[in-house]
Amino acid sequence: MKKHFDLRKTAAAFMMTVMLFNMTGCSDYLKNIAIKKVTTYVTESINGFFENPEDTLTNKSQAEIVFPELIEQQTELAHNAIGNSAYEITNIKMNDKRNKAVVTLTFEKCPSFSVEDPIGTVDELEDLLEYDDVEMDFNVIRTKDHEWVFEDLNELVKVFYEPFTAPCVLDEDGNPYNINQAYMSMIYVDDFWFDPLMNNPISGSSIRNTDYLKCVVYFNRPMTMECTADLVCNGNVVATTEVVMNGNVTADCHFTSESGNFAPGSYTVILYYNGQEMVVSTAVTVS
């Protein structure tokens, strides 16, 4: 049987093909526009991060930014590391709704320390840094106001700030701005409890019937700092005293009971500097 050519069906199929082609082309066109807008936003934001990191992280992230506690010198190290870095947008993947993009950024010279417990001046600590390139993915989303914003920038905090919670930073005279375990391992020698009457180190680990306790902490270098010492008995602070060292190699911690002899128990001294724990002494038993 001879088949008839159906012009209407052919025309309908042709029109459908044209419509699908136009829809696909239009979608790609709109997606490319969205990608360009995201590219502009990301470029301006990350450039701002290098110029003013804390403000940019706070203002450009939808999620709350959690900064680690850094002293001034540690923050200086973090800022120096940020200033030495650079970045490149290596990929942007836009979803079909054009309201969310995954942006891949590669940051050069991201810092980490080559030793476990770094210690030194700012310049010395920078010499202990090693660097690697780090690739990070960030979600960039379009808000109801049709503005683009980073969903979460805390990864930048992790890479550029958190490494600098580790070091103990020294001033030019070798005194610490902050204290870490490496510093204490370097300077701490030993501690001894003293006989209340003879003012000599006791030979054992117990003292009887006393209203006066003295513990001396020894360092391997002269120290100039003001510290606080807590006298702790069975886990409770029973007395506190100020300890001032002015070029001394010892921290003399003296405690006098205000109500007769010290109660029986196990006593230790905890020495603090700027609120940071320096030394926990050996224990002495008072009976």
C-alpha cells in the first residue's frame, strides 16, 4: 500500500524540534549569564579577602564565621600568610535552576608548620612554615533578593588561621607572648617543696603540722614575668598568690594559712602566666 506524506505531522515534529532547540539554547544562554555573575561576585569577594580578610569572611558568608582565638602576633602571622598566597578559579558548576553554583578555587602557598610545637619570634616562626596548594569547593547561592552569597567560608579560616593557634610566639628578648607545651618543655627544669623551718627542699613527699607551704619551680633561663600561683588541695583551690620574677631562674610560691595549720591532704601548685597554665607541680602530702 502506498504511504501518504502527512505534511501536518511533519510540520508539528519540526516545530517541536525547533522549540526544544530554542529552549535548550535559551537555558544554556541564561546559565552562562549566571556563571558570569557568579564569577564576578567570587572574584570581587576573594580579592577582598586578601585586602581585608576578617571583614570579608564575616560579610560574605551566610554561615557564621568562627575565628580561633589568636594573640596579636599570631594574627600577624596569619595575615602575612594570606598576603603571600594567591588563588585561581578552576571550575564553576551551575545547577539547572541557576540559583546555586559549586565554585572550585585553588589557593597557592597555604601555610602549615614543619614542626609539631613551633616556638620562636615572628620571623623565626615564618621560617618554620611550609606551603602547599589547596583546592577548595564553595557553594555560592542566590538569595531571594537575587544576590549571590557564599554559603560558608569557614574553610578559609581552617586553612589560613587555625595553623597559627599552635605556635608560642617570643619577643626579641625571648619572653613568650603566649605559652605552649613546647615552651614549657624548653624552660622547665623541676620543682621542689621546701621545709617550713629549715627552708631547704624536703627529702620526701610529706610535711607535718604546718601553716606555711613553699614550692619553688626551677627554670633553665632567667625569667621576667608576673605569674599567679594557685595552691590546690584535693582538687580545690585553697589559696592564691602573685609570683613576680625579674630575671630569676626560680618562681617562689609561698602560701600561709589564715586559719591555723593547713588541713591534711594532697597539695599541688599550679603556676599561671597571662591566664595560661605553665606548670603543675609535684604533689606533697600534708598531715
